[in-house]
Amino acid sequence: MAATAGYRVAYTYANHRTVLPAQAHQVKIEEERVLEACITDTQPRIIVYCAVLPSKGDHTIHRIVNVEGVYRVLASLDAVAHQTLFVYLSTNAIFSGRQGPYRESDIPDPEARQDAYRAYALTRCEGENAALSNWSNTLVVRTATVNGRDIQGRLNARLAIPVARLLAGQPLPLFCDRYISPTSVDNLVEALLEIIGPDFTYRGILHLAGSQRVTDYEYGCYLAQHLGIEEHLVRKDYMADSPLLSNGPRDGSLDTAFTQSLLETRLLKVAEQLALTFQLK
């Protein structure tokens, strides 16, 4: 979408190259010379930092990607591209999920998380602070529960698995006591293209997510409706009954009102997101 919008696009990858209509650079975050050479070669006006690991994992490796990588990119930018806009793509996981929906001004509390995502959340929060404290031309973009299709048109697992169950006529148990902010990847990218444009001057934290706060169960009902499947297949489940998840976040939803007030791009509701996703088949 960025290339279609007229941007000259380059992207980096560590080990597995994706086929995209853009210039590819193999860069590992810990290889400072390679990273600096890439930035020197491309002279970027905008960098979207979206390096990520699977959310569950060791604190050390998360810190390398989510924090140290930020410092290395900014150090390289400081040498060759002083006016670059740095966009740090972050997550609602930096909040404990105890008091959502969360506004941009709310103080993150990842240390209060007691689940498998704690290391990820702590280092993402530290990465936000590193970017905001060390580069004035920074946008921190928090998103949540992103769904849609990849470059090959395949549904992401968060959608593909429930769709397969519903189409097979199998029950779909979903939590009715956990609130989320489902987000369309296409709507997210559309909003990202607006905020990196020359007319968008705000710098700081933005919440780019869907505009509707729902439970997992409610989302499943929307999905069943869209697929033309009886909603009775979507069953109510409870986090309190799940030993592994009972201490997890109950409300990780994001309040997008402030960000929407700055945007022309409209952040979509769930039914609109599903219509957009499934028209792209």
C-alpha cells in the first residue's frame, strides 16, 4: 500500500525474506555495521520499527529486539538522517488489562502482568520510552488484536482457526469476560499511511485500533453472522474457569477517541472490518 501511495519503499528481514514490491535488505538487529550500512544506503525519511518476536519467550531476547534494536537504529539515524520520522509500532500488551479501555495518557503497567507475555510487555514498554526519550521526531503507535490477510491473501491464525471451526459446524468457545479492540490490518495500514504523511504533524503516542470494544464472544458472534452461520455454535467461555489464563488481562481494549480526532481515516467497527477482510478473498 505504501508503494501504491507513491513512497519509495525498502524493508529489512532477518532470516526469511518476504516477496514484496520493495527493496529488501537482510539485517539482524545485533549487527550494528550492517544496520548502519542499510540506513546509509537507503537514507530513509521514515522508519517504521515493527521488529517482533513471538510474544511468549525469554526476557533477554525480547530486550534485544524491542529495546536494544531501537537504540541501534536511532544511533545509526543520528549519524546519517537527522530528520527521519521514527514510528515505533507497539501494543496494548504494555497494559495489565485491569482497567481498560486505555487512553494514550494512561500510564503503562506491564510489571503487573502475571502471564506468559510479561517479558514481551515489559520490553515493549521500555522500547516506547527509548524511542520517545531519544528521538524527538517519534510516533509510538499502539495497536491491538490485529486481524486480516497477509500479502498472499491468507487469513491470520486468529481468524483462520475460528473460521475453519465455524465452517465445519464445530462449537467455538470464546471468552465472554475479556474485552478486546479488534483491528483490521488494512485499516491499520491506511491510518499509518496518513500519520507518516507530510500534513500530519502530531508527535507522541497514538492508539490505532478498531473503534469498537467487544468481548471475544461478541467478536465470534459477529464473525458467525458475517459467514452466515448460526450463532449458537459460538459458546460462552470464562477466563475464571481457565487455570492458565485466570490471571490474564480482562480488558486490553484501547480508547481511540483522541487518535480519531486527529485522523481523516476512520477507524472501523467490527462488522466493517470483517466486510473489508472477506471482500479481499
